[in-house]
Amino acid sequence: MQRLGTLAVVVNDFSDPYFAEVVSAASAAASQAGLLTMVCSSERDPEIELKNLAMLRQTRVAAVLFAGGSMADADHERRIGALAREIRSYGGSVVALAPRSERWPAEVCDNRGGAAMAAGHLLQLGHRYIATITGPCHVRSSVERDTGYRDVLSATRREWNRVIGDFTYDGGQRAAAELLATSTPFTAVLVANDAMAMGALAEFRRQGISVPGDVSVIGFGDVPAVRYLSPALTTVRIPAAEIAAAGVRRALEILRGQDGQPRVRVHPVELVVRESTAALPIPLLRGAVSVEKGQPAIVPR
């Protein structure tokens, strides 16, 4: 029934700067509490996530923080839940830092509200032809953000392009290329995380599309790198460090038997407006038509 003085952070992707920020903040908070931090990456693969948790159980880790959302697969959730119960059975704690179907204590951001905020910002700027690049359909964080976009965009009574990405730089670049290969016009793109937004910016630049001159782009996360891009990225700021530190405190309270918080605590997000969004009318670089009076739009090749 003994446990080691270690805290594990399970992330979906080492290369994603959002998870790097979470790990850094969690490690600092764990160190102050006298815990050693371990980091495991699932590489967005459900089987790897299961293997990681099985090994953490065998090593008698004191606490596990799940920084990534669940995979929305019933069999996977059942198996993950069983391993988590074994960790709790020897006195360990499990805390989620992203939306999951398992009923664990959780410190999460307001994905749906943040996405609605981003979509509303584009409407206020005059955009009506808006595309979205969402994350994988089986990841709950992605589903919540997609729902937030729909909450606002459905009120425009227009169809919009929706391309599914994979939360990676390359995935964002591929998704932007897919948008530009369609015939549906758009003047702005909502992107479900900053990594994909950076990939989309690279593809627009490669194809000669000016941001925000031809198309406005909004990301999600506000990882440190996006403020140094050209143009600097407008995005929804997730308080990643705050959520990670709160997750560590929550795990320690559970270990001490003192957790009196609501099971799920939702941390507010905010829109950070930078250079990648602009109001209409906007100058058109090429390949555009007036689809509606006062509404120029990129018509992809």
C-alpha cells in the first residue's frame, strides 16, 4: 500500500507547446511540495496512454495529472477507469486537466465559452463567411470547442467550411490547404488550437494569402510563441500554468484527504486580440469575388 513521492503528468504530444507549458508549471508546483515529476506522452494513441498508466500504477506513483482530454471511446475509457481505480486503491490520486468522461476531480478551461468568444469576435469585425479547423472528433476538448463555434455561427444562418485537423502543426497546414482547395468562400478561420493555427499561417503564407489582409485567423491556447509570430496571433488564452498548479494542489489535497472542491472546476479564458484579425472591408490579394455587397471573400483555387 506504499506510494512513491512522484507525480506524473500524462500529455498527448510532447511537441505541442501547450503541454510544455502545463508540464513546466506542474513540475514547479510539485517540486515545491517535495514531489518528483515524471512526464509521459500518449502521442495521441489510446493504447500508449493505457500502457503509460499501467506502468505508473506498477511504480506506485503518488498522483497522476491527465493534461489531455479523453479519447471518447467506451472501451478505452473503461480500461483507463479500471487502472485509475487501482491507483486510488493504494492511496494515489488522479486529477484531470482537460475534459474527460471519467468522473475524476478536474481542473479545466472553458473550451465552449472560449470558442464562442472567438466566433463572436469575428462576427463583430464584420466577417460572415467563416471557416473552422477543428481537432480530432474523438477528443473531448475538440468537441467542446467545435460546439462553441457552432453556438455562435449557427445564428448566422449560413453554411461554413469545417475541416478536421489533428492538433499538430502539420495538421493545421494540411487543413488550411484543404480549405483553399474548396470552392466555398471564407474571410476568416477559427482554429481549435495554436499549433494548428501556426501551421495554417504557414500554408497561407506559402500560397500568397495575406493575414489579416485576405483572411483573419484566430487560434486557441495562447502559447508563448504565438505573440512573436508575424502576424502575432489573435487567440483564446487558456490559463495553462494556473490550471496545472491547481491540478497539483488538488492532487495533494486528495492525498491528504482534504479535497472539498466541486468535482469539476472550470477556469475562465479570455480573448487576446493581436495582429492576425482585422475588420472588413479588407483588401483582396487575389482570387476573390464579392459574394455579397460589402462582403469580399477568398475564393480558393
